[in-house]
Amino acid sequence: MSAHGNGVAGVATAAATDPTGTSPNHLFTPWVIGDIQEKARLGRYRLRGFGSRADLPSLDDLTILPAGLSRMALEGYREECDTRTVLGTRAGSPLELAIPITVAGMSYGALSLTAKVALGRGATLVGTSTTTGDGGMLDEEREASRLLVYQCLPSRYGFTARDLRRADAVEVVVGQGAKPGTGGLLLGSKMSETIAHARDLPAGIDQRSPVRHPDWLGPDDLVLKIEELREATGYRIPVFVKLGASRVVDDVRLAVKAGADVVVVDGMQGGTGASPDLLMDHTGIPTVAAVVEARRALDAIGADDVQLVVSGGVRHGADVFKLLALGADAVSIGTAALVALDCNRPVHPEDYAALGTVAGACHHCHTGRCPVGIATQDPDLESRLDVDEGAERVANYLGTLAMEVQMFARACGKSSVRSLAREDLAALTPAASAMTGLPLAGTAIPT
Ligand code: SF4
């Protein structure tokens, strides 16, 4: 029997609404059908890199409100707009950045050595910081990076007291936006002898990093862990705590209570080298919602001396401006930095084809067969990335992001990126208005 009363009538109704018999099913789309059949064939979930492909609420749902008569714009050619940013203001040696944009943690293993060094050099050229990742700190990365944040991850792969003492900040990683509540993943194709040695693991074997830290079980223990890190570094460097955006209000409050100098919140649009496909599209909350909740949490507990860094899908200066206006002190980029390095560049089409993709749609970092030498440990592929040229592109891109933020800030009459505020924004959709608390464009009423 059909939902229409009897089978015959049901068939007749369907035929009437779909005369060609080819209209798409919005639930079981061709992609979903292929996905189910692939899982049926593999007997496991699917993996991929890059980030969520879901059409999520985003910073594009907000617009910037430049000056007019109610406030005056600044002249771009002669009036300064200060981009200097300080993170970890409570620490003996805070991070003093020339721009409010940093490079996020990405592991040596997920990325090639050349890519890590190019990111470090690029960040240094514009006066900002970069971050290590699962697998420890490379000597070459340390040398290339004037300001280097050292991640303390649950795996502790390559984590040493020596490297901790030569870091400019330490970041305790609780989670990441692409896959909150789960650990790292590095497939055997990327577990070269060198990577395996750094992690004290066998080469060629898939490696799953733990999700929970071995030496603290919850926020109360995190207090002790942070104190231990402070002691080990002579109370000199700032301690960051990085969270995957999920239960943001509670997590941020607990991180601050545990002693974080800087809270990093990574939204749902954040990238990763490898993750189960579903995690990226169905866990956490979007970056635009995460920044609002994080700022509210910090304000609610009066944490004026704790800085907020937000990441997750930042692409251009408008994204940076909007996150700063919503309450971030700085933003962090990961995927965009790789794109600046030439990720998805249309070269070597045969290698993209071998991965079953094309340049512009590649999300195959997990395979280790990166056509442009970034997400690989294959020496031949890695040689395609020139470290000097890559560093220059990263620096150019970071510098351009800062210029774009300055452009928007001056248009809003602001002489410092630290003056950007919620009043500089309006929501373009009712959903974005509800999510951010910003007024919906077109609803202003004369007072
Ligand atoms: S081009 Fe390389 S870095 Fe970019 S998505 Fe593909 S595999 Fe990953």
C-alpha cells in the first residue's frame, strides 16, 4: 500500500508529479546513494581531509557597516590603522604580533617538512606566529619561525621538555573544530621512517592518536597540568587552551578557570588532514556561532585579561574583520594557509585524477599523495614545493589579509583593529541574527 491510499493511485500520483521519472530525491541524492554503496563495499566509514562540505551558517550571513554621516571614515592613504596584537598578556613574555592573524597547528606528518618550514618562514616575514602539531617540534620549523606555539596533544608524540623550553607559547589541545571529541589520524601511507621515529611508532601503519590526555582527566586536573607547564617554562610563556567548538560556553569558562591565558576556539568549518567524513559535517557548531558564545562566556566571568583566538574556515579579510568585531582578539588560519602554499593548484592533473578528483575539489590530504607536495611524505612529491616561494606566498597572503582588515576598519572609521565591535556588523538572515544577536539588516527603527 502506498501513502496515497492504494498502490495503484500512489503510482499514478508520482507519475503525475514527475512526468519524466528523473526528478531528484532530496533525501537520497546521487551522492548519498554513492556513499551508501561505497560503505557497503568497504565495510567501514569513509575518510577524507580538508574540512566540512556542508552548507553551514557562516560569516557570509553577516555584512559590515561602513561609515557615512553618523561616523566618519578614515583616509586609507594617510590615516593609520593599527594591527598590532598581543596574546597572553598575563605572561612574562606574551606573543607580540604585527597582525591579528596566526597560523594554526598542523602536524609534521600530515604536512611535509617543506610545508612546515614554509609556513614558519611565511609567518615570520609578516611578524606573526605559527604552531606545531601532533608529532612534536622540528628543529627546522623552530629555526624558520620567530614565534612558535608548541602544541601539547593527548598523544604526546615528540613532546619534550627541551622543546617546551624553546617554545614561545604552549597550547594544550583539547579538541579541534573539524572533529571535536575525537583524536588525530595519520594513515600508514604517511608514516614514513622519519615520522615513525619522531612518534616512536612503527612505519607504514595507520596511527590513531588518543582523544584524552593521559595525565589529566578533567578540568580540575587541567589546573595542575597548566601549573606544571608554567613551572617548566619559568612562568615566562603564555598557556593557550584549544577547544573544538561544541559546548563552547561551558568549555571556555572551564578553560579560563583552569588558568588559560589564551583560549582558542576552532569552529565547525575548521580543516583537518584526515577524519571520518561524517564527523566534519555533523559535529560541533559553526565558527560564526562559536565566536559569539566564546565572547559571551569570557565577558560573563569578567576574563578581560584572557585573549580569544578563533579559527575555522577563515578565507579573507572580511572573515577576519567579522570575527574580530564579534569579539575575537585574533584569528588563526590553517586550510587557507595551505591554499596559499598552492594546495589545489591546477598543476599535475594526472595526479589529481589518480586520486579521483580535480584541482579545486581535492580533499585527499589523508592519502599522502598530495599533487603539490604539501600533505605528503613522498620525497618526489615533496620536491614539488619550493620552500622560498611557498614562504613568500604565505607571507603575501597573510599580509593581504591584514590589508583587507585595515581597509574595512578604515571604512568603518576605526584606527585600530582592536576597536572593531558588534556595531560594525548586521545580520543578513533571521538565522544569523538569532545566532549572533546582531540586528537583522532592514529592521533598524528611528529613535
Ligand atoms: S592539494 Fe594536497 S593539501 Fe590540498 S587538499 Fe589535495 S592533498 Fe590536501
